[in-house]
Amino acid sequence: MKTKLRFQPVSHSWVALHPKPKGVIQFIGGAFFGTFGPMLFYRYLLRYLFDNGYTIILLPFNFTFDHYVESGFLLKEEYEIIPELVRRAKFAGYDYDAYLSDRNFSWIGHSIGCKYVTLLEAFSALPREPEQLEAVIRDIVTKTSNPSATAKNERKIQTIVQNLESLINDLKQRRARATQLIKYYLGKEQDTYWDRIEDPNIDRTYFKNLFIKGQISILLAPVNSGTDSAIPKFLAKFIDKLGLGVKPSPQETFALIQATNLFNLLGLVSFKSDKLAKSTCEWFINTFKKPPADLQNNLAGGHLKPLGIKLGGYVINLPDSLPIIESPQRRNSELEIYVSKLLQTLEKERLS
């Protein structure tokens, strides 16, 4: 008998606990759909992943032009949620071993949600020393900004560096607090858990990295959007000139990804009639040269293909991905089975 998919509020997010999880998927949807009711709009995909043995975390995001801040918020959520997963699973009599290592946590993003995932991955490789961090950010801003705007560029550099340093310090505190909470919830079982691990050289910590290095990422129709994707172009240009537009800009985001050059556990899914994500997908494949071909899928459908709801014996898709009504078997063969295979392949690579 299948376990019912039920989302419960945890911190600012929604969590569906699996009784016997083999891992955790942190899902970030697109604009509007990922903020207002992701557990409804993405329900068919989420149900499929849940049935395949994953606890699901739905991470919301606010409408803001500062994507640096918003991506940091998502990682703060992870540190708030992980101890609560352990506590609730233990209370319910569910397995919780999967929650005791951040390597069992994966990220799936759709549309603009993918940008937040890529920023977190890029942050993973940034140097921690202030001088080295500033050097990397300075190089990125210099390459992507008007060279004549010296004072404006310098202010931008210092602001980004200060915000990243503040985020790093905040995350260190949250990680320490999360570690103590996990130990408290496990109590005497803490030693029992480690006794089950035979390798004496294993790093016996719950969080191997401050950010998401070593965690799987799958991007569904990624969009590296700028200010003009949210407001009319004539107004976007004005907002950008004032320095109030999207941060980081699409150019800065691509430069940051290239500068850090991680993304070794990355899967990419694009859709054949999707014009919105076309340029971003092409950049990953043709310019960044990642992920490799066996971790790419170009599938039928439009930008909103990941959205879908099951009603009775059928799946209801949005109009940009025909047919609007189809059987679960056909829907699975068009998307869900590919996402599952990407997860399986990436999990094998992570363990190798």
C-alpha cells in the first residue's frame, strides 16, 4: 500500500516525510507556481519522486530582484529543516538515517528556481579568505560591467563581498546549531548510529560542506533571467541603470558559474518547444560544456511541462504541453522516468 503524499509546514517550507527515505529532494519551482501552491501545481512530479523513495522539501522564494539574498535564504532553510526531519521521523517511527548526511540531499529546480540552485552551487567553490573572495568577485564584476563606471563597480564589488561574508558567517552559526539539535534529538542513539559505520576514517559530521558541494542538482528548463523578465523592458533598463535591477545579472551569473567550475553532479532537462529556457540551456551545453551528454535530456513539451495534476486516472497538463489530458503511463514516459534516471545515474557518480 502506497504512503499518502502529505505536506506539513516546517519553518517557511513544506515537507512530505517518506517512511523509508533513500534521500531527500529539495524542490524549487518557477515564478508564481513555485511560490503559490507548488504542492498543487507540481503534484504529479512530486508524487512520482515521493513514490520512488524520497522525502520532499518544497522551498518557497519571495519575488525579489536580489537573488543573492534569496538563494542564501534557501540554504538557511536547509539548516532549519534537517534537524526537524530527524525529530519528526523519529517521533513517527520512520527511518531517519538518510537525514544524517547532507550528501543524501539533492536539488531539483524549475525555471527561475534553477538560478537559485546554480548560485548555491557556485557559492560552494568561492574562497573563504576575504582577499581571495574579493579578487574573484572583482574579476566577475569587471568582466560583466561598464569599465568606465569605476565608482559604481567598486560599490557593487564591496556590497557583494560584504553580503557573502555575512552569509558565510550566518551559515556557520546555523550549521553548528543544526548539529547540536540533531545530537540532542538522537540522544544515546547518536553513538549507536556511528557504531554501525565500519569505516574508521569516515568524516563523522552531518554537514560536510557549508553550501551544497557534493549534492546532486537537476535543472528543469532553467532560466537565467534578468530584470526585463519581470517588468517591461523600457522600465527594466531604467531600473538597471539605477543599480536596482536583478542581482546578479544574467551575465554575472554565467561568469560566476564559470569562475567556480563545479557542477560535477548536474543533470539538465530541456523541452523542445520551450523558448523561455532555450538560451540558458544552450549556454550550459555549448559554452559551459556541462553536464555531459548522458546527463542531458531534450524532451517533448513546453516550459511548463513539469507542472501537472492527477485527476482520477488521468494527468492534467498545462496548455503549452499537449496533450492537456493524458494517461499516467504516457506522462511518465515523457518526463518523470527521465528525472528518475538522472537521479539514479548521479547518485552512482556521487558514490563512485
